[in-house]
Amino acid sequence: MASLAKIYGPVMSLKLGMTNLVIISSPDTAREALQKNDAAVSARWVPDNPHALNHHEVSIAWLSSSSPLWKNLRTVVTTHLMSARCLDMTRTIRQEKSRELMTYFHENAGKSIRLSLPLFGVMLNLTSNLLFSEDVLDLGSDSTEDFKELVASALEEIAKPNVSDFYPFLRALDLQGRRRIAKVYLEKFYNYFDGIITRRLTGVTQMKENTGDFLDSLLKLHSDSNLDLRTIKGLLTDLFVASSESGSITIEWAMAELLRNHSVMLKARAELKEKIGSKQVEETDIPKLPYLHAIIKETMRLHPAGPLMLPHKVTEAGVEIGGFTLPKDARVMINVWAIGRDSTAWSEPDIFIPERFLLREVDFRGQDFEFIPFGSGRRLCPGLPLAVKTIPLMLASMLHEFEWMLPDGIRHSDVDLKDRFGASLALATPLQAVPIPVIATD
């Protein structure tokens, strides 16, 4: 799509079966879509798969932005999970999970580790503790890979081509069985959360006393008749899948780039030593680390976790973007991957240069359209406030407490940065690295 945009321009229309697909591939056209025409383009074009179990009817990811339920769910997430007050109250959980990850690396010092597994495991446990105050798995256990495969496969189903999406009159037949497969995955998540909710309601729970976690807030809303249990399970599923996958992918990409660009890693570790010394990294230390933030931004620019975001839908006639009128009901894809590599916005766009973010003020909160890894407008990722605290803490701790080596026989230039396209953008070859401790654990 990025290559086609260089030939045909930043606004392209493709006719796929009976549907119209519009692809936006530049900062200026993204601004027009997500800011100037936000109200007309912020609805969701819903593929067939999320119709399994009618998940699209209760999903914060797939509901239309004009839906009262969507607005209610956004308010619930913002107020009870992502507000400054809530994030401050859950700081100890993030610190605790960071320490557990470092302990895992200390216990496996000198060994080649497939980084995606402990990273995914710790992000999954962090998410589960924020949502319902329980660990889901033990780091390093076989269940880590099983859970990762479940989440990755569920996300992969979203990105797979489905003939029902191109010829809507065939949806009832589900010719490729995609909806049936999606139903299997969704039932696993729904049943899992059903068990947790039942234990909470009956008092049989592992929850720490007086936690007052997100699930408690949801069940209070349920008791007040503001949320039904099906909606709660749908919301937990969306948050559980999105938070655990995107954060771990971003940290793995950052480590891959640092291992390939060893001088950048040395510079980051020097900053950590200068600003933090020999003590362990705490969340309050993160604002002191501008180069670390530049590394994370550069990672997100080149390797956005959601390379195309979820599809938008044009709900009004006469919407113009880039001088073209978009067909009503067209599917709109924002090519975040192409925007991050736009040569008119970025010099040497395909090269990993964190220093570029020290020289220009560019934020990822949706106002600088050359850099929108979390989206923009009313569909801005609701998990952004948590991500900007968690990812720097985990990455800073890894770089501060360990030197990272490649397995024997692999040179820095051999680190494979090829990606595997999907709803999330993962490394095609999982990264293997060897932690060498430089700071003792408690």
C-alpha cells in the first residue's frame, strides 16, 4: 500500500468486490480525515469476524463513535482506569511487575531468551492486575506461550481476508469459516472472564482486600443497572487483548533496533547510569530520560503496533480528503506505517535515528499527524496514558540492569528486522538475546 501511494498519491480508492476501500497515506490527508472530518469518518467499518457472538455490539473497538454505549464505555475506561488519579494509585503494580520481569532475567542470566515470551507474560499479568487484581500466569511457564498464541491468533483472524467482507450478501454463509473460528476465540475469553466475574460476585476470589480495582468499578456500575455482564465481558476482552499484545511488541521492537544499532544502546545505558546511578529504575525516574523517550518514539515511528489501525467508515456524503470526494459507507484505512516513513515528513525515514526526536517537538497524542502510532481524534487509543508509563519503565529497567548480547555467532548487523503483517505488527523472527547483569537484584 505504501508503494502504491508513491505512484498514485496519498488518497487511493480501491474497489474490492462490492466494497470501496480508501487508503490514507500522508500526514496532511490523515489530518483531514482524523481532525477536519473526524465526525464523518470516526465510525467503524466492521468486518464479519467481530460479528461472532455479536461481539461488535458491546466492543469499545468496534462500536460506532455515535453509539451511546461507546461513549459510556470510553468514559468508564477514562474515569476508572486511565485517569491521572487511577494511574497514580496503580503505580506500585507497574513497579512490582517491572521487578518481576527483571527477576526473571536475573534468574536466566547468560542464557539466550526469546524476549517476546517474558515481555508478553509480564504485560499480560500487569493488565490482569489492573483489571481484576490477579496474575494470569507465571513468567517462563509453558502457559505463557499458550496465552500468547491465543491472543496472537485472535488478532491474526481480524487481519485475514474474508470473502464475506468483499461480498456482504455472502455473510450468512460464512464460506471460509472465519466467523466460526472467531467465535471459538471469543468464547474462550468470554468464558474466562465469566469465571472471574462469578468468583468476584460470590466472594470466591484471589483479589487482595480493599483493592477497589477496575472490575469492582464495573460491577458497581452493573449493580446500578448501567452495564450488563455481557458488555463487561466484551470490554474486558478488548482491554486484555490490546494491552498485553501492543506493549510487549513495542518493547521487543525497541530491543531489536538497539541490538542492531549497538551505539544507540550504549548511549541509552550511559544516560541511565548518569541520571539514575546504581539504584533500580523507578517510574518517577522516567521523565529524566529524554534519550530513552526518543528511542521509544523512533521505535513507534518505524514499527507501529497497529500499522493500519482499525478501519474507519464514511458516514456522510460529500466528505473531501486530498481533493477527492469519498463514497458514503466506504471503508477508510489510515496507513500509519507509511506515514511514519513519509520522506516529506522525515529525513532518512527508513533509518533508526532516535536523535531526530531530540531536535523536534513531536508527540504521539494525536496532534502531530506525521507521528500517530496511537491514532488521533475521537478514536485515539484509550490505553495511551498507561502505555506511556509502562513501556519506558520496562525498557529502562532492562537496559539499566543488564548488558544485552546476541547469541553466539550472531552479529549486530544480522538482527532480523523483517516484520510479519497482521492486525499488530510483530517481528517475523522472534528476537533472541542474552541478559548479562550489571546491577544486582534484591
